[in-house]
Amino acid sequence: MIIHTGMRTDIPAFYSEWFLNRLKAGYVLVRNPYNPNQVTRYRLSPDVVDLIAFCTKNPAPMLPHMDALKPYGQYWFVTITPYGTDIEPHVPCKENMMEDFQKLSELVGIDSIGWRYDPIFLDEKHSVAWHISEFETMARTLAGYTKTCVISFIDLYKKVERNFPEARTVSQKDRLAIGKELIQIAGQYGMTVKPCAEGSELAAYGADCSGCMTVETFETALHASLDVPKKNQNVKNRQCGCMLTADIGAYDTCGHLCRYCYANSNAALVRENRRKHDPNSPFLIGNAMPGDVIHEADQRSWIDRQMKLDLEGLFVS
């Protein structure tokens, strides 16, 4: 199966010690975000966890500890944008981020890392021309370290509207203008652009609109075929072809405090939750509570062993 760490928070950036402790312990406890007393226990054994997926704006805290991840397949989505601290208050500067991206790529391999340039929004400072210019500079730096660039345009979720009230939806005209140029630039540097939950409007310009966290994404990273249960295939959402994976993070815990974030309600709640964090707890935030009901996750390896053996035999012969 696939374990995801980054759809609710940024574990490598802020909770790497906790995560490494969970790998050593061999399990993690995850609260249901909508029913906190419902807890799922996930085993973290490589026997059942084929790959761990990361979404991060700062992989640096994990780089000295990559040996702990060797038993697992990995895929890293690293978000690097050119916004300043007025938008991303606690994200490292893009120059440092790109340097760390290169180091990470050399450690995990080019098939196991993707660059995310998102979300894209427009205002007087961040114009269409500004995005195209900044993207070209960054793509040139990251060339040869990834084959994938995921882009998306800002979505005005309720949390986003509250924390970033001046944000506006990007018009279709501007989406097409930006998307067309970014796809062309990425192609020049050996990257394929994958729009995230943006439908297929950029397919005509050469984008891969099949999804960014797809079965194929993880099979390429593992160099193996996956037998994924139907319940983990996002067949209901036509805007998103990504897999539905188990996420061990928690909302309202990311210390980056980006203004466009959909996962944080407000900065005060994030600070309160981070004070409750115990690196030795099986929970990301806090510990056991009265009334907790722990459910053991149904886990198995999804790697198609027969296919893997057939491929190995083919290469040997």
C-alpha cells in the first residue's frame, strides 16, 4: 500500500523527528479529522508499505536521515515557488530550496521526485509575465533533477478566503496563457507539466492531464507494477485522477502558514496544536484521549510480485 504524509501538513519540514520515531516503532496512530475519537492504526512495516509519498516545502530536515527510508519506495513532491515572505512567511528561500531539491534528487533518483509550482495566483505584483519569467529561471536550475512539474491555479476554499481575502480566481484566459508558456518552457528542460485538478483544458498544449499522484507515478518510482484496490482509485472525481491513499498527517499543524493554504484554519490554532506535539507520541498531535476507538487498518503490499518476477527474468535473459 501507499502511505502519504503531506496532504494535511508538512511532516518533513516540522515533524521529521516524530516521523523517524514512528518508523522505528513500526506503527502510527491517525485521528479521523472529522471524528477525532475514531483512530486508525497503520503498520509501517516495509512488508505492507510499498511506498511513502511526501509533499513538502522543505525536505532539508530529512536529508541527513535518508538511510531510514531505504527499505521503502519513495516519491517526493517538493513545492518551490518564487513568492516572498508576504505570501509564504516561513518557507525557505527558493535558492536554498532548489539546492536541497537537487540533493534529494541525487539521493532518491529522478523517477522519485517531482517539482510542484503551485498554487498560481495573479495580482499586481504576481502577473502573467512574472510567473513565466520566474518559472523559466527555476526550470533551468532544476533541469536534469526531475521529469515532472505539477502546476495548479488557486482554489478559493473557505479557509483560503478567510486567510487570503484578496485572492481572486484565475480566469480561463490567463490560465491558458500561463499554462501554454509553462508547458513549453518545461519541455525545453526535459519536464512534463501535470496540472493538478484542473481538468483537461491544457492537454491541447502538451500537458499530461491524467493526474499527479497516479498509479503510474508510483509504479515508475518503484519500477514495479501495482495491483491497487478499486477503493483507492479516484474514479468519482473527473477533475482528479490521483490515488486515494492513507494520510498520516493532521490539519491545522503546518508551520509554514502560507496565506493560500487550504489545510490551516488560522495561525493561532496551528500554534496551539504544535505546542501539543510530542515527538515520542504515536499521534502527530497530543496523545491518547478518553473515548478513543482504535481501528486496525487493512494493509497489504500492492506490488504485483508475478509481474516483477517476469520483468526481472526478462532483463536477466
